[in-house]
Amino acid sequence: MYSLIEDSMFNTKIIKTENAFIPLDLANSDYQRVLDDIIEQGADCFTGDIPADLQAAADAKEFAQQVEAYKTAKARVAQYQ
């Protein structure tokens, strides 16, 4: 389960897991795993509601994945036409 911790002193947000703290950084592989979990499991992987900025990032990642899958499928069909 994930939860979001907001640090008002440093004006940062961090995702907390059972044994780790994950920064909100697109280059971080753990952050990408959190987005994947949000895509696959939805609100079940988060304590409380999923913050809007995390949901938006997960939606953007899922859309990008769908676009790539569409391009691949379209190229595969074009081979046989």
C-alpha cells in the first residue's frame, strides 16, 4: 500500500511504502512502479484517495503506452495490406 506524505517545511511530496520512501521523480524506477500499480490496481493500492497529480501522471503513462501499442499494431497490419 502506498500513501502520500507532504512535507510543508521543504514543500515536497514523497510516496511512502511499507519500507521505503519514493520521491516523485519520473526518472525514478520505483516511482514508475507506483504509476504502474495505479494503472493496474487503481485505488486499491493507495491508502485513501489517489492524489490528482499522481492519477494524472498514471493516466499520461497509460495513454503513452496505448499510443505505442496502436502504432505497433498499425505497422503490423500495414505489412499484410
